Amino acid sequence: MTENSGRKRALVTGAAGGLGREIAMQLASKGCNIGLVDIDSRGTTETARLCRGLGADIEEIVGDFTAEGAPESAVNRLRVKWGGLDILVNNAGYGVIEPFLDMSYKSWQRTLSLNTATLALACAAAGRVMKEQSSGRIINITSPASRMALPDYAAYAASKAGVDSITRAAAVALAPFGVLVNSLSPGMMDTEMQRSTEADLARVNGRDDLQAFLDERTRRVPLGRRAEISEVAEAVAWLCLDAPAYMTAERLNMSGGMDKD
Ligand SMILES: NC(=O)c1ccc[n+]([C@@H]2O[C@H](COP(=O)([O-])OP(=O)(O)OC[C@H]3O[C@@H](n4cnc5c(N)ncnc54)[C@H](O)[C@@H]3O)[C@@H](O)[C@H]2O)c1
């Protein structure tokens, strides 16, 4: 399928499950073709099957997105296949719970490499193609954590503060070419990442009753519940396809009131 098909061409990272799969499916159902990036080949193949069932043409791009040249190569594959790129969703993310005084070199490296450095390089790679087209939209997935004091999750929180900074820089760099760059901050969603993170958080805080711990955290959300993955993906799809053309450098909070500005 080429650019003449009229379908938008999107790249979604971290698409093997969780929020990334849901974003890919919503974009597929709204008429996009999608490049699916993930290190998990089984999950990616399943997302591809689901999206093809919704009528999308799919390119599976399996591998470690933090490898040198990976973002540039993924963008180039889609440019060659479909003649351009209209949408990039930087959704892949990694985080590990570690008490502040026990933090390790390895987890800082892994977290900053994926969540921050690779996200920035993907913005630039997609930005070069979008600049040529004089159009395109980039959405970076940030987190309420980027503005919180989280001593057991410091690398993750810092990496997401980096996402906020990169979003501002990319928005200004690409504004002259009509390319929009925004971010979205999801609230707590029951994905694989969130489940294991909260189990580890309960453990390092000596909380044996995991369900009581989770309920306590849920009660802290002003709306009093966790986010459905689908409603967060809906907001991402809106940023990708329908948000007004004057909206850039914005952070859209989908966190049930946890983020307040
Ligand atoms: N789940 C939540 O409550 C929550 C809250 C706020 C923000 N977020 C953010 O939302 C995004 C999606 O999170 P999720 O909860 O769906 O997590 P998830 O763990 O279910 O999905 C992340 C995906 O990224 C992939 N990935 C990890 N390392 C990779 C690498 N090196 N190369 C390629 N792919 C890689 C994983 O295989 C996985 O499929 C992340 O950026 C996360 O930080 C999640």
C-alpha cells in the first residue's frame, strides 16, 4: 500500500501489549497503517493479527529499539514501504523499583536509554521525514511520575521528566514545518508493567497485603478509579488524528486528576 491509499501511516513503539497494543488497534480502526515496534516478537505478532483484522496494513519491526540506529531504521522501513510517515507514538517504556540508596548503574542505563535517549532519537528520525512532508504528529507517552518525588522509582521518574523536556524541544524544533509534538500522561492502568511495578513497590515497602496496598493507591486518584487502557488510547488517537493544528508542546493529562497542571 502506498501514500496514495489515503490511509495515515503510523509508527507505534512498545506495541506488543498494554497501552501500545490498544493504541495500535484504535489507530487501525480509524484507518491507519501501522509499523509495530517491540522487543517481544510474540506479542507483536498478536497485535499485528488484531490490527489486520481491523483492516490495517502492518509492518512488524521486532528488536531492541535502544540499539544504535534502531529508530532511524524503523522510520526508514516505513518511509520505503508507504512513502512517508504521518504519526509517531513513542510509547515503549521501562521502569524498575529500586530503593534510592540501592540504585544500580544497570537500571539507570536501561531506563534512560529507552525512555529518554531513544525517544529523542525517534522524534528526530520521524521529524526529518515529517519536515519534508510539511506535516506529521508525534505523541510521547510521559507519566505523572515525571513531576513526583518517587524515591523507589527515581530513574523512571527522571526519565519521564526527560520526556517532558524532549517534547518541548521537539515541538519548537518542528513547529516551523507544521509538525506537532505533544505528550500524554496516563494514570494508573492495569498493564503488565504496572502490575509488576506495584508488586515490587509493595515488597520494598514491607507491605504484605498487596490488594490493600493497591486499593489505597487507587483511592488517591481523585476520580477514585484506575484508568481503562482503552480510554487512554482514545485520547492518544485523538492527539494523532483529530486535535486542532494549533496544539503543540502540550501535555495532555489522562490521570483522573492526579496531574493537575
Ligand atoms: N501502566 C501504567 O499505569 C502507566 C502509567 C503512566 C505511564 N505509563 C507509560 O505508558 C507506556 C506503556 O506502558 P504499559 O503500561 O503499556 O507497559 P508495558 O510494559 O505493558 O509495555 C511496554 C512495551 O515496551 C516494550 N519494550 C520494552 N523495552 C523495549 C525495547 N528495548 N525495545 C522495544 N520495545 C521495548 C515491552 O516489550 C512492552 O511491550 C510506557 O511509556 C509507560 O511508562 C504507563
